[in-house]
Amino acid sequence: MYVWNRQRPSTMPSHRYRPAHERVEVPLTERAWPARRLTQAPLWVPVDLRDGNQALVEPMDPERKRLMFDLLTTMGFKEIEVGYPSSSRPDFDFVRHLATSGAVPDDVSVVVFTAARRDLIERTFASIEGMSRVVVHLYTATAPTWRDVVLGHDRRELRDLIMDAAAHVARLAGDRDIRFQFSPEVFNLTEPDYALEVCNDLTALWDASPDRPVIHNLPATVEVATPNVYADQIEYMHRHLDRRDAVILSVHPHNDRGTGVACAELALLAGAQRVEGCLLGNGERTGNVDLVTLALNLHVQGVDPMIDLSDIDEVRRVVERCNRLPVPERHPYAGDLVYTAFSGTHQDAIGKGLAHHAKRAAELGVPPELAPWDVPYLPIDPADVGRDYQAVIRVNSQSGKGGIAYLLRSRHGLELPRRLQIDFSQVVQRATDGSGEEVTAEQLWELFRATYLAPGEPSPLTEWNTAQTGPGVHEFTGTLRDGRLLRGTGNGPLSALAGAFAAGGVDVDILHYAEHALDPGHDGRAIAYVEARVGGATYWGAAVDTSALTASVHAVLAAVNRAA
């Protein structure tokens, strides 16, 4: 097709698979969701303790389950799926622990999961004895392949099984503070008219009302299509569900195609009100949808996510401890490296952006953490999630002068002149090209010190003095360690020092000079930077002293010594 890029067929048997449009029926033709915007957070429901837990190589023990539950309540989740109590003794015992320990805050609802079988439903109700604010979550797979291969029921038989189970749930609940939820598992591969029929029948059976709504949870149990297809399916249900004001439309995307987050966001545009998922995306196969990513995606659009993610590293630590799975370094928002730039052009832009942000905050008269955020390559202020700026810019062989200068400025207070940035970046490049390894801020400082400061330490002068001898005329006198005298004049102290070197046969021309304070206060240290042409070649030198004049003289000496 493209003569400039003649790709060849692979050896993979792609013909074995049906495209999504042959597997998924999408009756919607006039969709509204593409024109909508997300303006508020959905109802969040973490399923780490049930769906996430059953996907672990080593399921959580009671201590880890409690740690996860406490994290979820601390973050502000108000509805938490806590287990599948009829599936195992550990799950049953954990629900009983929550029921008897007082661990559940008064404003938090727990969700318990059960298949549509009477004995399992009864076991589930036994686990929640004495609890209030409970959601009983009933599920059955409804897709054709599951009906035919796994369950052995046709549409009518399966609908009757679900209705019988739902009626049993209602009888056991009685007039207690229990709400009902149904999931037609593998909804995204179920015929839309069948999913709608079953959900509407349950809405009537459970007598849903606005003050006691039914939850219909529509899972993309195995992701098989692009996210727009799921959005169309959700919008179809949103438009046609009976008693819509008495139904909470929920979604439960998985990540088999790597687009679980996109599925959830488009589903919310299509009318969903509630999202089930796991912190940082744990779950079976490629995982459940990542609630942290979804929430922070809202945050960076100016929408309050309604959960607290201000200490993302603590969230990650608890999740890693409970799941015994590492969070990748490039995981959105939570990974170690997601706020880090190694590229020189990115580093330069970030450094300038952070400086501009600080300046703008000062102009607005607000703290930097409250000022509008618009920094290149950083879609979110790392401080919002508890990160500092120390890891934003890191240096390796790919880095440039901007990143190096930023690290020396932020860690050591150095404000390198631009041409010194260029010069030092070449020094760093030579040091890193061989190994390709990262250079820390401390290693940068040692490299800077050895290159520019050390050549002037100790001073080659045992004593020196400079004085103004007339209008615009300065004199420099000094004694070298080998006993030779230096004497020269110029229009300033450094010019006079250059004149003294010239008188001794060394041609020195001061091209650039800069200085700034390193420490606050009258007695603080200053650093001076000098660019000098010595014998036809250009060298930089630097020096630190409590006297700016002394620092500048020693910086010239360092540059000259580098030429020796």
C-alpha cells in the first residue's frame, strides 16, 4: 500500500480470530457521548479485596486484607467490595471480622459478591449478619459462549435462574438496610436486548426507587473491542433502562486490550455513574481498570476526584505489600520515573517551566502549590501527589545542559552562566558516555568541583592585594608560591590580575564574570564563575569564599591553572 514502507505479512495466524464487529452487537446509531465532557467524579468502588485478591498468586492473608481495607477507607472510598464470602473460608472470615470488629466507618457501605445459587446466597447472608449498609452483588455470566459452553442454558432458562436467585436475595434481605446489585458478567459480549431484558426484570423484582436504587453493573469482563464500542453499549443501556432514576449504572472494565482506562472514561461519557476497579490496576490477566489513573486523570482536568491521592507513594507501598506485586516504574502517576526527565530538551523545558511557575505564583501572591499549573512535560504538579522536585530531572548520557544546570541549582544552589552550562555538559557527556549510567546530583557536584574549583585549590598565591590607585585604575600585587611576584594594572580587580599575568608572560583575557550568594546572611558564602581566554584557548574556573572578591580572584586562578 505504501511504497515507502513495504511491511510484510507476519507469520501469526490472525485469521483464527473474529473481528469485534462480528462478535459484538451495537444497536446504537445516534450516539451522544462523543460531545459530552466529564465534569464530576463517578461513584468509586474498589474491588481489590475481591476481584483483585482472586487474581493474586498468593491471596492476601487477614493482616494484608485489613491493611488494604484501612487504606481504602483512609483514601475516602465510601463503597468497598470486601469479598466473595461463599467462595472460601478466608473470605467468609474476613467479612465476619469486618462485621464484628467495628472496622467499617458509619458512612461506608460494604459490597459482598455471590453467584446466582441459593446455597451460595445463603452463605453470603450469613457472613453479613449484624452489618448495616450492605450491598449484595449477584452475578451470572450472560454471553452466548458462556451460556452454551459453561452454563448449558438458553436465554429463557438463564433468565429464570437469575430471577429465582434475585427473589431469594430479596427474601433474605427483608427490610434490612441492604441494597442490591446485579452484574450480567461478560456484558460486552452479551446481546444488548437480552442484557436489557434481564436488568429491567430485576429492577422491577427488587422494586427499585430513587431512595433505594438498584445497581446494574455492566462488565467488560474480557476486553474485545475498541473503547468506543463499549461506550455505545453503555449508552444503549442508559437510554433504555426502566426506572432510570432508580438505577445506578455501573461499569467494570478489564484491561485485556490495554484500554481499560479509556473504556471507563468513555463509559462515563455514555451515562455510567459508577466505576469498579482496583488501585493501580491489579486484576486477572492484564488487570482491572486502574482507579488511581482514572481519578488523577480527572484531577488534571480540574475535576475533584473525591478521593485522597495526596500521598501516592504510601498508596503504592501498601498496594505492593498487599498484592506482593511491584508497581512498574513507568506506571501512570505512581511509578518512580513518571515525573523524571533524562532528555536534555525536556530537562531544559521543565527547568524553565518551574522557574516561570514560581515567578507567576509570586506575581499572583499565592503559594506555588496553589498557582495555576502549566509546566512543560509535567501534566500534573508532582507536589499534588506528595512527590518533591528532586527526582524530576536526572542526568545520564542523554541529558543536556538544562537538566545538569537544574540539578546543580536545585540541590547545590549554583546558578551557572549559560556558556558554563554548555561547557560543563560536555564534561558530563564525556563522563557518562562510557558507562551510560545515571549521574546523581552529588556526583555532578563532585565532577563540577574537580573540574572548575579544584584547579584553584589551594591558591597558587601565598598573598595578594588589590587597590584602586586612581579613577578607573586598579592595581593587583601578589606572590606566587614559588616566590615570583605578580603586579599589574587594569580598570578593575580582575583586569588588573590579568595584567599581572600578562606582565609575567601569560596572556589572560577575562571574557565573562558572574557571582552570586550561596548562603543567606551577611557572612554567607559566594561563588564566582570566570570565563577566560588563556593562551588562545577558553577555560572556565570557579571558586567559593565568604568574600566575593576573593572568590573571583581564585576563580581566575582556577581557569589559568586549567590551561597549564
